[in-house]
Amino acid sequence: MLDVPALLLTSLKELTEEQLKTFQSHLTNGWMLGFPLIPESHLENSDRQDTVDQMVQRYGPERAVGITFCILREMKLDDLAENLQRDHTRVLLLISLEELTEDQLKTFQSKLNVGRMLGSPPIPESQLENSDRQDTVDQMVERYSPEEAVRKTLRILREINLDDLAENLERYYTRGNIARMYINLYITITVQCRSNQKEHSTDFIITFSRLLFYNVYSFYILHLSHLADALIQSDLQIGAFTL
């Protein structure tokens, strides 16, 4: 199983040279509000490996995944973005399952093939029989969406009283999601302003998007306490706000 920097490198290897330059320009031109820019001089003549190293060093592995996902979507490379999200989910789930004993793994698998979980069909017992951790993760990601696979894993881990493991998974998965949510929010606001032919300044868009994001975050604080705990622990800094 690839680690996060290797996943990012795999994605960038799918880009043409022209697409790589476009990708790098998104990291340097200021559209990713709330995240520190990578100076253009640091990416000048940089190859794919150098670009990955710069992102991981500046943003951390999980946030680098979220930022890469959003840039790929902005570049209309949706298949590549979805593959990255799916493979990243596999990495996080496998890390969690590797912490289980053999008995705990059997219990975890049994909960995947009994009844309906969160409105989704169970995985047939025959497909999990003699399956190791990697096979179990692959079955979950192929059968459910990445988000569903994470939700189910969190629920099962808590049911078998592995709360610390669940919190770690939630924290790392949330970091990438917050990066994607914030950047997508800014893109949405920008596109909406342009589509309505309104002449809003960059400062207005920055202020409005930050304010709206802060209100969304406040909703999580008030109504989803376990997710709020993960966000607070992540020490994520967005603009003037420290989460």
C-alpha cells in the first residue's frame, strides 16, 4: 500500500507537462485562500517529486491530499481526483485495521456482513472469508463510496470500544475534507459572482468566503461535538482563524 506522498506522486505522474505547469500555478498564484502559498521560485523547473515534497512540507500529508483533489477538480480531471480520494481512503482505513488484533479483525468483519449498516447493503460473508486487512479495505471501498467506508469504519470501531483508533481515523480524514471544503467553497463563490456578472473585489470574496466557512465550522462545533473535537485537535489554520 502506498503512503500519502507516493499517492500524490502517482496522481501527478498522470499529468502532461502542460497540466503540471497549470497545477503548479494553482499552488503559487493565491487562489487557495487560507493556505500559505508556495513561492513561485520554489516550483520553477520543479519536477513532480519536487512538487509533492513542497506540498507535503508546507501543508502536511492530509491537507496536501485535499488541496491536490481540489486542484484536479478545478482542472476538470475528475477521474484522477476521484482515484486519489479513493486510494487515500484505502491508506487511512488500512492504517486503522493494522492496529486490530486478529480477533478484533474478525469482529470488525462480522459487523460488515450482518444486516444493513447505515442504509447500505452488507458485504456477503463469503467475500470476507479468510480476507486479510488489505482485502477487507478493498471490499469496503469498492462496495461503498470513500465517505461511506470511513463512516462505517468509525461506527464499527466505536461499537467494539476502540474509540482512540476511531478518533485518529476521524482526525486524519477530516483534515483532508476541511481543505477540500474550504477551497471548493471559495471556487463556488467565485464562479457564482462571475456568473451573475457582479464586480466583486478579491478582498470581498476572501472576506465573504472566510466568514461563511467560519459559520459552517461553528455549526459543527454546536451540533457535532465528536467532529469538532477532531477539528480542534488538527490545529488547522485558515486565514485569521485557528481551528
